[in-house]
Amino acid sequence: MEAREGYGYLTVHLVRHGQTDWNVETRLQGWTDIPLNETGIEQAAAAAAALAGRPITAVLSSDLSRARETAEAIATELGLEVEIEPALRERNYGAAEGRVDADLYREYGAGLDESWADPDFSFEGGESRRHVYRRVGTCLAELLASPPGGEIVIVSHGGALRVALGFLQGAPVEELPSLVFENASITTVIVDREALPEAA
């Protein structure tokens, strides 16, 4: 990661990728690389227009195509290049990827809600939320140790952004915000770099 200069407070725009066909079908995507659909492309353009004119100097993105395509629309509008950060990719849902919500609830029953709330729960072959918190938090801590001179855009995924928002707000993994990130939504956070928690 390139060295950056800056200190104090920093404005970070958290952007979820645009819609995919799997979003419409309520399939868990995780690390499965699903591109934007036509609606998602339009949503990415709308997010880019909404951020136009902001003093943004860096656009970072998950390496998965749905996030990268969204980030490229934003970066093009701003005259910037996308910086790819694989650490910003979605949580790996292992054996649950590609499955719809209804199928998972039939298999796991009512206990699935309790499992989702457990930061140490993972599907077979996947990651726990605690693991994602360490991965994303470490990436953000490195970025914010020497940030750019202007605002930052981070394009990622619903699960990863929930972790990112919690980390940036100083919340431990057990107390993450319950905010739902809609496709191509923009959540702006003013970050106090001195108040970041440990990515543990």
C-alpha cells in the first residue's frame, strides 16, 4: 500500500456495489465473482454522479468484479484510478455461497438467526465475522495510518462494509452497527484516526 500523508479527521465514503442477479435472487455471493446486472450498472453511474465534485483523492475497491465495476464508474467520474485491495472483499461464506436465504433457513432452522449473530460462526469452508473484522480492520488501519490529503471512497460489499463501518466508528466485532447497505448506497463517515480500535 502506498504511503499517504494526513492526520486528524478524515471523510470516508463507504459504497456498496451495484445490484447483481444474485442480489435479486437473494443468493449469498461471498467470494463468488458475480458481475453487475443492467440495474447495477445504472446504480453505479448514479453513485458516481452523487460523489462528483467532492474533494476525493482516492478510490479503493474490493477485487471482486461487482465492486470493481462500481468503483471504476466512480473513479472515472472523478478522474482517478481505482486502487484494488483484496482485503476489502466480501466475507467468504464457504459452502453457503450460491444458496438462497430460504434454503439456508430450511437446513439450519430458527437457529440460523442466532448463528448469524455469533461473530465466531462460519459456514463450512468460510470465514467468521471476527476473521473479516481482522482482515478489513487491518487494511483500514494501514490506510488511515498515512491517509491521502482528501476524502476517500471505499467500494465493497454488504457484510464487509458493516464490519468496516463498525471499525471506523470504534465498535468491537461483538457490537457492529445493524445498518443494512443497499446496492450502490453511499454511507459517509467522519473518522477520528486516534479513536480506531485494534483489528482483533
